[in-house]
Amino acid sequence: MKTIGRDGSAIEVLLVEDSPGDVRLTQEAFREANVAIHLHVAVDGVEAMAFLSRKGIHVRAPRPDLILLDLNLPRMDGREVLAHIKEDAGLKTIPTVILTTSDAEVDIVKSYQLQANCYLTKPVQLDAFESLVKSINDFWLEKLRLAQSG
Amino acid sequence: MPVEILLVEDSPGDVRLTKEAFRDANSAIRLHVVADGVEALAFLRHEGVHARAPRPDLILLDLNLPKMDGREVLARIKTDASLKLIPTVILTTSDAEADIVKSYELQANCYLSKPVQLDAFEALVKSINDFWLTKVRLPRQG
């Protein structure tokens, strides 16, 4: 049993995001919210799958405790990454949070159909974005029980 | 617009505490309570006395339930093309790793352990409200 964030062990978060600005804002907001997080970044869907399957330069990648996944990504789309994660017996137990600028109903429904754990819309305003990252930290990393292994 | 929550919980004490905590957190919530797994599925399928039941926006599901276990309720929700869209939060006293892993395998949206302390329980209900009902985008329909 892993008691996330309370025993001093680092929490591994994989952020799949192609916008350098959003990556930087997310890193800064998590740094303020929780010092025990290791935030790993993959900039497209192919790299995300390589990280999760420990291929190539990611051979020593940790298993993430949480995945934050953008939908619109180069090379392999976030919907396809999500489908791969949730069809894989080992990976499907990792909570996968959609974090995207899209608030189209079709994207929301499709993501829940593919068994996203939840769907969050990125706010445009900086303080609202920081508040959202803080609430991801409060809820997913402090309140929740995450599975230790898949 | 009211937010419809289905609480599947057989302990009258926990039902009462959950009701009170949600009432304090968000007055727009309509909390529907069913006490076992069979009734939960009847509610979700609009059967019998639940013919006019609303589609819940969120389900809070205990694992250890009479008649039909919460794991089986979860499996049936997540293999139903329409019901699988409803976020289903496991809310249970169990913190056994086997229950946590099994719930995520069955595609629970998240897993929460009920704290024994009353103030911690109230804080947890408040955080469910803050996260799932104000931050998360829920699907409008199935």
C-alpha cells in the first residue's frame, strides 16, 4: 500500500503535453502545491507510450502514479493514447486525467467512453489554471488511494 | 440545475453523515440513496419503483453491500455502453490493496477510503464536491 504524499516517497506524475507554455505553468503550479512530485513530461502520444512501455531512452522510467493527458497531440492523438492505456491490463489501473483546452461535449463523452478517470478543461486565466493544478494535487494525490501496481 | 448523485450505501449512519456533509457543501445536490447492489441497478435502469429515477451525474459506491456486491455493481456499470459514462467513485472503509487494484481494473473513476474520524469524513465529502462537481467536466448524457 502506498500512502501517497504522506510518507515522504516521491509521487510520479506523467504529463503528456505538447505546449511548452502549458508544461512550464503545470511544473510551476505543482512545485508550489506539492514538493514530493516528480513530474515527467512527454510531448507527444508516441513518446507517452514509449515512457509507459519503458522503451528506448525511457527504459528506466518509473511507473506513474497519475497521468495527465492532453487530447490534441502530435504523432499520436490523446484519444488513442487513452485507448491504449485502458486496454492494457498493466496500465489501465493508472488513473488518467484528461487535461485539455477542449470543452466540446463530443470530446467529453468520448473520453469517458474510453474510461478516462476524469475530464478537466484548462482555464485560460492563469490564476484559474494554478487553482486547477492545486485541486488535482489536493484530490488525486492527497485524498485518493492509488493502486500500487497494475 | 440540480446535481443528481446516487449513493449506494447500506450503513444508515454513513448515509446520514454523507447527506449532512453534502447539504453543507452544496445545496444544489439531490442525493438519492439505495441500500444494496440490486436496488442500485434497478435505479440506474429505471426499473420498478425507480421508473422515474433521474440519470445520476455521479455515483458513490460502497464495496461491501447486501444482495449484490459493489464490485459486481461496478463491473455492470462499466460494461454498459450508456452507464459507463457516469463517473463512479468507490467510497468504502476497505483500504486493502486487493480492493483498490480490483476497483481500478474494473474502471472505477477513483477510490476513496472513508475516514473513521467525523471531521475527516466531512472534509472528504467536501473535496468530492469541490473536485467532481465544480472542477470536473461531466458528460451531459450517455
